[in-house]
Amino acid sequence: MTQNLVTDSATGAVPDDWTGRFVTLTFERDVAVPLAVLWNVWTAPAARAVWAAPSPSVTVEFLEADTRVGGREISICRGEGHPDIRCECGWLELQPARCSVNYEVISSEGVTQSVALVTADISGTHESSRLGLTVQLSSLAEDMEAGYREGFSAALDNLVSTAERTMVLQRVIKAPRSIVWSVWMNPETLPQWWGPEGFSCRTKRIDLRAGGEWVFDMIGPDGTIFPNHHLYNDVLPEERIGYALHAGEDGPKHADAWASFEDLDGATKVTLGMVFSTSAEFQEAKGFGAVELGLQTLGKLERFATSR
């Protein structure tokens, strides 16, 4: 994992009796991934669910996730021997691949512990990127500053690791978002275009709803069969799809994946993202041409959607 911790610091000038109640924390990370990858890992609910837990002993369950201005994200953080922690995040500003601003309210057992304003500044190139984070914290419980510093630092380390095994593919399709969505989320049309050039799909079961699944074989040009199993966990109409990608029914999970759909003056920007389960699987996928094959799949989607 390549990472450079530039700074994790706290500053603030407040009266002595309020010390620790109001504080500004700053964090920075350099990440050896393209700017588009870092932005998606920071904002896409499927990716945020992967890196949000500060340690392996903590689990984070997302109850709600709407990454739009005015949308909110609600999660429950559970750790053995500790009461559950509820985190509500509300998105106030989103400038793609540039910055985001959100509020965050932390509570436990129905009591608010802290509120914060979180500003993320993102910059970079096609090769590397940087995340700068400013957390303006108002602590209503004791020692929240230390908890925030520890929690954000660990989560951002996880974010770096997650980003470095994430693949993001994008294509602007000259068709309305409603058409692109209907072509993707239709059990009859999805198998007709899914997969790279020369591949076909043989469906066993398909249910394109949250909690549903698609069990199918991808058949290569030479007849090679690749078992696939998509388990859908998130479906927000015309906005996004989230699913786990397994190597066949009851096979190991290869990736947490998502697709998002953005309206661009009558065209549709489609983003297909995958967080691979391990760095080795990510490198293996890159090695056999997953980027090129994935872009071919989006090309087939475009041809199908524009012919409707």
C-alpha cells in the first residue's frame, strides 16, 4: 500500500473552560490512484461501507445512504463491549472531483455526543491524488476530540487501502437516463448486452431488486464458462445500484460493486466501480485486461441504449 501521511493535527483557540469542546482537526492523505477513483471512494456508498470501520473489531451498518446535496447517510457503528454509535451525515455541497461539505451528528443511546462540519478538498491527476480533510468539531461529551482524531485517522488509512484496490470505469452515453436505467434494470435486456465483446450470458435466476440476485454464466468467444453471482443490496431508481460480485453461486466474493447514473443535459454519465476484496485480486484483474473489458461492456450498453 502506498500512502503518505502528511498531517493529522488539531488547532483551536477557545476559553480554558471550553477546551476540547470546540476544535478544528485536519487530516491529509496522498493516494497513488487517479482523481476519479479517489472521489468515488470518498462519495460512493458501496465504497464508503468498505472503509468506514476504524478497525476490524468494529462493524458499520448503513441504514440509509443518499449522496446528493440535501441527502443524508445514516450508519450504526458497533463494537464489542461498547454501546452502539449512530452517525448521521448530511451532504451540504458536492463538487465532483473537487470538494464536499457535510455535517455529522454522533449519538449514542439516544444522546447526542458531538456535531461537526466536515470539508473535504480533493485534487490530483490521472496517476495520483490528495485528500485534505477539515473537521470543525463541537463536542458535547468528554474526550470526543481524541476519539475523532483516532477514528478519522484509522478510517482514512482504510480509505487509502480501499482506493488502491478500486477500479472505476466511466462513459457518457448519448441517451436519456431513464432509457439507460431501463436497459440496465430490465431482466430481459440486461443479459443481452452485459459483458465484453464476443461474450454472452446464460441466466439461471434474475431478480433486479434490493435483496435480489442474478445468477448467470458468462460464456467467452472460445466457449469458456465463467460463473457469476450478483447479490443486490442497494437500488435507488435512476441513481445507483450496489451489489456484491461473487464467482458463481456460493463462490467467493471478488468485489463490492456499484453503478451510478448522472443526467448530463439529456445524455447519461455512467460510472461502474468495483472495490476488489484483496489487492492481489485487483492486480490480477488489471493483468487480464479488466479495464479494457469493462469499457467494452459499457460500449455495448451504449449501443443497446441508443438503439431503443
